[in-house]
Amino acid sequence: MARIRTIKPEFWLNEELSLISESACLLAIGLMNYSDDEGFFNANPLLIKAAVFPIRETSGTVPVLLQELYNCGYIDLFSCSDGKSYGKIVNFGKHQVINKPKPSKIKSLALIPYNYGIDTGSVPPGKEGKGKDQGKEERVHITRDQPVDNFPSLQPAGEALDKFRMHSGWAPLPGFCDRAMDWGYRLDRLTPYSPPQLRQFCDYWIPEDVQRFQEQWEMAFAKSLEHQAIKKFNET
């Protein structure tokens, strides 16, 4: 059932959302109505299309649009032991004030984060490469149904694998550039990031009620660095 939500003015000034297609931006708004009172939603493309685009044809299929929103950090995607796909609007609680919210039934499930990375195999229908986009290297993403637990662990042996909130002492682990390339982000090997960029990233996420695995934080940081590089390139 659709729910009444608030669209704040800063939504239209979001730099990361400005890099995605208009259809994906429209889906970002529609997911606010579609999600539950904690920002979680069933990520079945057929259900999303029926709820968000019941009488409208979009320029891209729902899985492709979900991938755009995942890539820009607007949503997280998960698989579950029940065989279904789920998602969560990352900063839902920051922008929505819900009167008498109902607890999320999805939140209590054993959710496994998805991972988008490089795949040299065949590309699922609707996910063919579109060439270079705003200076990004062309890359192929793996199917949305591949769980992140198939991805090699990034933590050294003995280090905790639990999710955690961002903190001021966080930093990527050694080999960050190589992993970023595996995820489709090209960073400068000599100076992949500056101390101010790392501090800005940490300062942005510290106030947020978001917990992620180390590898997810690194993916988000790599994505942020690439977006900053694209913005700088477009301004020159």
C-alpha cells in the first residue's frame, strides 16, 4: 500500500542523484511511497513496477534503475533465505518523520547484502553496457541475485566481520585501490584519496544511523571518490 511521504528541497540538490537517469530519480521518489515506515521494501521488480509505474513506461527496466540507485548509494539491496530480494533507502530516517510508525517486518529478516562488481561472463537481459558515461570506464555488473558472501573477505584473519557505524578513526584497509578496481571504480594508485576526503566521508556518515561491513564502507568511499573526480572533470 502506498504511503504519504515528504520530499525535501535538498533532494533536488543531491549531487549523487544528479548523476543518474531521470527514470531512476523518479523511482527514488516512488520508493519512498512504496517502502515501509523504516525505509525497507520488497525489491521484486514486478511488484515495484506495479506500485511505482502502474501506467507509465520507463526508459529503463526496474532492475537497471535499481542498479543505478544502488550505485549512487541511495539504496542498499539484500537477498534473504526466503528466496526474495529486499531493499532499504539508506537515509530514509533522515528525511522522513513518520507519525505512529509501524515496525518493519523486513528489518527482522536475515538479510544478506548484495554486491555489484565486475563480471567477465554474460550479461543478464537489460544490463548490457551503455558505453562510457560522464568519463566513467565502461563496466559490466554482475546479476543482482549474487550475494555478497560469495565475494572474498576483505578483513585480515581474526578481524571482526560484523557491521559497524562509521567512526572518526575509520580508514580503508591495504589493497583498497585493487578492490576498488574490482568494483568498477578507478582510483589513483599513488594517492587514491586525501586526508580531507577521508575526513569528509567519515564526518558525513558518523551522524547517520547506518551500519555496514568494512567492505561496504570501502565501496561507498570508492564510489564517493569517483563521483568527486567526475564532478571535477566536468567542471574543467
